[in-house]
Amino acid sequence: MADTPTAPLSGTVVHGAGRGRGLGFPTANIAPDPGTPAPPPAIYSGWLARRASGTVHRATISVGTNPTFCDTSEIHTEVYCHDTPGDLYGERVELWFVARIRGTERFASVDELLLAAREDVRRSEALLDSEHGRHVLAVLS
């Protein structure tokens, strides 16, 4: 897992563009703490730790420029929580990375993006259930 960040990313959940919710993949947009380096752009499997509540959630994490929707150099960190609904706005969270799933890419259509997102979540689930995924969970617990 050499291309996977080893340190957690800490930040606050902020409002985003709202596209994920409209596509059936609501995401928590993370504003990293000042001075926190962003991991390389990619799709990752990981854990989202909500320190205020003491809960940890399965996550698929996108770090990148949202190339299917816009041409910008601004890096966004968006997290799809597999197992929690609800409003996370304003919460401080930590992202613990398990594995890199794939690089970011521009899709020709929203339908192609949705197919890839479903596959990313499927792969993320398998990675979180792996020995390494359980090890990362044990470290943060």
C-alpha cells in the first residue's frame, strides 16, 4: 500500500456543491486543517472517525479536482460514508486511509461516473474487510 497515505487527514465537514446527494452518493466535504498536506489525487478506501461521537464509519474517499464536472486546479476531499446517514456539517473528523483504489479521471457522462462510483464502493468494502483494513481500524480505535 505504498501509494496510500499513512497519516490521517484531519479537518472539518463543510458544505460542497451538493452534486453527490443528487446522484445518490451524498458526500461529506472535508476542509483539511491548515498546514495539512492533501494526499495525492485518487480514490481511496478508508475510515471516517467522528471524534465527538466516538464512532467510526466505512468510507470511500475522493481527493481531486472533480474532473467530470469542472476544470479547476482546486483539490477537494469528499467522503462517501457507507454506513451513516445524517448531517455531519461542522463536525471535526479524521480520515484514515486503507488503500488507493484508482486514480481520478474525467468520465464522458454522469452514468459512467456512477458505474465507477458503485465499483469503487464495492472495492472499498472488500478492502475495509481485509486484514489490512481491520488493522487500520484497530489502530484508530
